[in-house]
Amino acid sequence: MSVLSGKKVLLGVTAGIAAYKTANLVRLFIKCGCQVKVVMTPAAKEFVTPLTLSTLSKNPVLSSFTTDEDDELWNNHVELGIWADLLIICPATANSMSKMSNGNCDNLLIATYLSAKCKVFFAPAMDLDMYKHHSTQLSISKLISYGNFLIPPAFGELASGLVGEGRMAEPEEIISFIETNFSEPLPLNGKTFLITAGPTFESIDPVRFIGNHSSGKMGFALAETASKLGAKVILISGPTNQKLSDLSIDLTLITSSDEMYEKVIAKFSNSDVIIMSAAVADFKPIITFNNKIKKSNQTLSIEVEKTKDILSYLGEHKKNQLLIGFALETENEIENAKLKLKNKNLDLIVLNSLNDEGAGFGVETNKITIISKDNKSINFPLKDKKSVSFDIINKIIELINE
């Protein structure tokens, strides 16, 4: 039996080509044992007929504030909002999301959304450039901040013929997403994770820097996994090409180790779990040249100094928090990792070895060993970094539940 059995579902349909999928979505909700009512925007009726959705839902489809010819019978948006156990806006067009996020109430669906007391889900659907546009991303971020649940669009062929992100999730995926949301509380609900990712760049002059090959893939995977399991996630990342599909993650971008130090310390005290997966530079130039250094000499000497040791600071000042560090080693891997675990006062350390093929920087896979502060270690085989992130987060969940 579906966890949605007996739920009252209010389906809001807006004017996008993906509206044709809502017929199957209604059928699946009914199959789960739900009661379904449908509210459409007036323009949505050009994409799927009210007759189809009313037949499948066994309820009249509403699209305006009144229904009879004399405009005497009012469709009460407040009652609709109170009736529903969940409201799903699907497809959620750029236009409708903008109205939702700004309270621009010019149709029955938006009025019902603003009156809803239940959980609200929205499944965006639009072309690639529209989805990536700053205004659309701002609308999505606002809706998430209001407590609504984003059902992320998929990557695939779009109505325009382009291929990219913006394709509405399939009805089966939408049902699965909502069922998961209504299932037992996720294991990291109520926990705040502070995660660092990527490299830091230490400027030599306006053109050159000291850096490393970290791609940020592991940190971004950890952030999305922790969020998926219910955590509030703060991600602080150095320069990287990685993108987040989970827009609920609070992302801060930095460049240098000093910036990383400043941002991490500011967020540290309010975090329950800190995962320091960033590859922070150990040294930085003492002097940063204001102008580009010319290639005039055969040699060049750059004097460097140690950067601030963020991990040591956190280890010294942590209270009832879990602190997880990473060690990338090339020799005496276990010994060096255990020494770092002790010296930095960590609860766990994740060891990578550059001697393992398929592990390290810039690749899609990783091979790790997790060592706890009682010196017990668990070896994992080579896996993709998303799977590795689940291994690490699951070990953290074990510590939380001890």
C-alpha cells in the first residue's frame, strides 16, 4: 500500500507542453488510493482538456473563480487549500513560478496556492535557456525558501529539439518523490551540515596562482547526499565547474584559503556536522604582486608562508559537533591519516591514496578508507563519488545515533 493512500491531492496544472503528462499523473495518484482534484490555469486548457482530467479524477476541473454562466457560484480557493493534504504544481512554468514566488495572484490556482495549509510540491518544465535564466532560478530559490518542495527537472530532449535540463520529471518519478517525502522522517532531519569542497587559489600576481587539481566533485556529492537525507546543508567551495541540482543547498563560493577560513569560522558554531573535504592550500605567497610578473629572468623565487590551519582551529574549538577530515596521501597512507586524525582532534578521517588507480582528483570515482578516532578502519572498493558520499554519510549517521 502506498504511503499516499487516503491523501487528498490537489493538482495544479499550468500552461506548458508537459501538461499532457498530468493525465497519467492523475491516474497514478488514483492508483495509490488518493482523492484528486484539479485546478488549471485558463491557458493550461490549451494543452490538455479539462474533460480528460475530470474523467480521470472523477471530480470537476476548476479554472476560474466562478463556474456557472451567471457567475453566481464561487469556487472557494480557501476551502480548496484547506481540503488538500498536498498541492502539486505540475508542470510549473517560469511564468507561474514567478507569480507564486512574488504573490502575483491573478488566477484561481495562484489564489489556492497562497491559501494552502498543506505541503506544496512543484515540478518545473520549460526549455533549457528559460530554466537556466537568473530570474527562473531566483523564483525557484524563493519557493524553496518558503518551504515548498522542488521536484527537479530531468536532463533530456526538450520540446524545442534542444537537449538539456528542463524536462519535467516523469509522473512515476513525481509519485516516488512525494512518497519519499511522506515516508518516515529522514535520518538527518534537524541537522545542519557544513561542507567544504574544491581547491583554493593563492594569488602570485593578477594572472598566476598556487593551486591544486581538486575538482570539488566529492564535496558536491557529499552536500547533495546529506541534503537528500534531510540535512540543512551549507556548502563552501573553492573555484570549481561543479553545479548543484539541489537548490536548497546554501552555496558560498570563495577563492583563497583566507576566504575559506573566514566563511567556515562564521558558520562553524551553528553546525552539527562539519566535513572538510576541500583541498585547502598549505602555503601562500608572502607577497602578491600587483602587476603581472614579466618573463625577464631565467629563474624566479617566490617566498611562501603557511596558510591558516582551518582544521586544527575547528578541532580545538568544537563542542558537541562531529568533525570529519580528508587525507590524500602518496606514502605511509594509514600512518599519516591516523596521525592527522589525532592531531586535528577529528571524529573521522577519510583516506584517499593517489597510488590507487581511479582515486584522487578530477575523476568520477574514488577508493576510500574511513578511520574513526578509536583507530578502527573500514576499506571500501572503488566506486563512483555519489556512492562514496553515501558510504561516508552513512558512517556519520552511525556516529550521530550512538
